[in-house]
Amino acid sequence: MHQPLTYEVDGDAIREERMQAGLSRNELARHAGFSRRYLCHLERGTRKHMSPRSYIALRKALKATDARLLAPPRPTPPERT
């Protein structure tokens, strides 16, 4: 199975899931294995792409689904004829 090079995530969803789980940014970052600063960038949307390893760690730490954490797909422009 082919894994994408990066996952585009929804920062608002990450923040909402973290808060629902009752975790601070420090706690979630520690559970996921990355820095609090990186998590802040994700939640604010200044960083939207994650490596597969980091994304999977975040998803597991939050016990969340792909449908919840991934950014909605972008519409494809209509083909020109």
C-alpha cells in the first residue's frame, strides 16, 4: 500500500480533539513525540503538512480518525475543453 509523502491536517480539528481529550499542548506533544512549538504551528495552521510518522503518532495520541484530523480535500478545477 502506498503512503502519501505528507498528510495535510486541519489545525482547528487538532485543537478541538486535544481539548476534548483534556490534554494540554505540552501533554499532547509529549505523547506524540514532538515539540510543543510544532504542535502550536499545526493548531494555528502555519504548518499544515505532517510526515506519515508524525501524523500517525498524533492520531494515536488523540485516538482520533483520519476523517476528523485531515484537511478536507480541495476541489479539482474543471477540465478545459
